[in-house]
Amino acid sequence: MAKRLGITGGIGSGKTTVCRVFRVLGVPVFVADLAARDVMDNDEGIRDSVNAIAGKNMYMTGSLDRKELAGLIFNSPDMLHSINELVHPAVLDWFARWSDDSDKPYVIMESAILYEARADALVDRVLTLSAPVEERIARVMGRNDLSREQVLERISNQLEDGEREEQAYYVINNADNEMILPDILKIHSDMLRFAGSGK
């Protein structure tokens, strides 16, 4: 059975870029955020529950109005918690089945909220990416239509870098002036050794 590496880090820490390198190395990557989108758009039961939690129809156009939902949940910790408790189990179940089907030595789950979703219980090791907050804000504002305040709001709803680093097996500092490719290659070799040892 494939070993499982979790990759996490706050918004703007560079998870997508790092996972792109792992894909080039032949490692399958499961993106929890995309799976969550899929589940929220296509699972009838979850759609009904999202509407019940929000107190209104969030699917007026046929698919989820993500902007409106984000506005609701990032201002209500209770609603955020309810949505997460609804979606996370479905995503984790999907990941477990997906990784069981893999014939590769190891697979990756990429998730910004790996620890918050308790997905760390499903992986063998965790790599966390850290980066200075100002660089993360600039990266997110450069690619998304979000204000500085909105980015800070999302950062405040996630764990601090230090909390993630304490729990991780691997840590990469992904500041703009850092060369991270050697770190990724080292981790890839280490994971292949780990998978080969069967321990």
C-alpha cells in the first residue's frame, strides 16, 4: 500500500508550486480543496446541508456561490465549523479510497487545513511550508481578487506557521529568496526510502 505524505501550509505558502514539482517527479497529488469543491457542488445531501447551515439557497445559479459562502463563514466561527464538519469526512473518505488504489510508492494529500481537518491521522508524514506573512499576502493578492483585509481574515482562520512546524515531520521555508528545489528532492528521496522499507 502506498505511503501517504501530507503537505500543508497557510494560504500563500506555496503548496501548489511545491506539489507541481512532486507531480513532475511522478508522485500523485490529491488536492483536498478541489475534492471539497467537487463534493459541495455534486453531492446532493451535502448541498442540502450547506443550504440548511447557511439558512438560504447557496446554489441559485446551479453551483455553489463560493464568494457569498466565504463571506458568511469567515465572519462566523460556528458556521465555518459546521461546514467543515460536513465536508471534511467526505473528502477524507475519498482520499483514503484514492490512495488505496495507487500503485506508486507514495502519494500526497495537499491541504491548507490538514491539522484542523484531522487529516494528519490519515497520512504517515507531514511536510509543512512556511513563508513570511507579508510575502504570503502579496502572493495571494497577486493571484486572487482579494483585498489585504480578506487575505488577513483567511490567515487568521488558519493555524500559525509555528504550530504547524511543531507537528510536521518535514519543514520547508518557502520565502521568496529561498531555493527550495534541493529540499523537495531530498524529501522525495527520503519518502522513497521510507516506502521501500515498508515500515
